[in-house]
Amino acid sequence: MPVEALIFDLDGTLVDTAPDLMLATNHALALAGREAISHAQLRAFVGHGALALIRRGLEATGGGVEEAEFKRLHRAFLSHYGDNIAVGSVVFPGLLPLLDKARASGMKLGVCTNKLEGLSHKLLAEIGLAGYFEAVVGGDTLPVMKPDPAPYHEVARRLGVAAENTLMFGDSETDIKTAKAAAVPVIAVSFGYTPEHVSAYGPTHVIDHYDEAWPIVAEIAGLA
């Protein structure tokens, strides 16, 4: 199939954001008098946006809170995370050579994430990836989030390509459901955030390192 663009999830796919997400989540939980969640718990909670992350953190540490308190904790999370968005976060190994090869082959690059769009732009800028991506759609860009395919289609539209001529990279069940709903192939990374091994969700391909990605992309694109 022709591949005109690669569209990536952000947290757990492009960037290992778990360290900074965990600090912000535990900051909010501490304000509620809760215990901190572990790194393993955080990795299982990520993928559905900040509201879901905080809600899951509360449920894991004693249960939900009243709506006013929840909103206060959400604001505290966003403030802390926005101020510390790229302190411990790092780009996954092997990603940059993949992005360079894709661009050299004429492919466009986009991001489809459930992270808020403003925070997504800030993270990409602070971690040095902003220059690679021509379109970023976040969890608040449209009225719906992944796994609804609408955000994915919006990325393709902003890139000026047909969605059926794109390839997705993701790390979670949400991403794989999104790709299937959009009827596009999905390469899943095994090093992201998911309670089960990502292969359990039926992606088109699984990679353990980005060094493995380009031969798969080239084969799908007919470049091999």
C-alpha cells in the first residue's frame, strides 16, 4: 500500500513520559491524602487522558471523591505536569533515525494522542521533537477521543493525506482499537504502557525496539 504518512501515539510510543506523569499524579493524590501509586500502576493507567488517569489513581488508593474535589485535583495535576513536563521524560531509543528515514522517503509525520493538545505541543517542543510533526491532535481537539477514529482521521486531514494511506504506531489497546476503527495497519511497540503485552490486542506488527521499525514500514509501503 502507498504510505504517505506515519501517525504516532505520544505517551509510551514516542516518549517515555511515565516518570513525569507519575510525579504529577502522586502530587494530586497527596493533596487528597492518598498514598502514591507505583510505576507499574501508572503504566497500566495511562492512555485515556488525564481525567481517567487521576480517576484510576483515586480508585486504586481508596476510591473516588466528590466532583468539586476531583476538579481541584485535576487542576493541580495539570499545573504540576505542565511545569515539569520534560524533567524525567525521554525519547525512546531508535526513534529519531526512524523519523529521519520516513521524512527522507517523503512521508509526513503526525501525532494522535489522548493527552491534551496544548500539553502535547509543549512536550514535543521541550523534548526536541516538535520540528518533526506537521500535525498534532490531542484528547481535547475534537469532542471525541481515541479509540474513536475521528481524531486519527483529523490528523490525516491536517497532513493533507488520505487516511487509508497512513500507518499508525501505538503502544496500547486504545491505539490498536483506533487503528482498526480507521482501517489502517498498526505497528505496536512492546515497551509502552499497557497492563498486558501489547500483542494480546491484535496489532498488525509488534516491535521491541525502533531499530526494527523501518524494514516493516518499507515492506508495507512497497519500498523493500
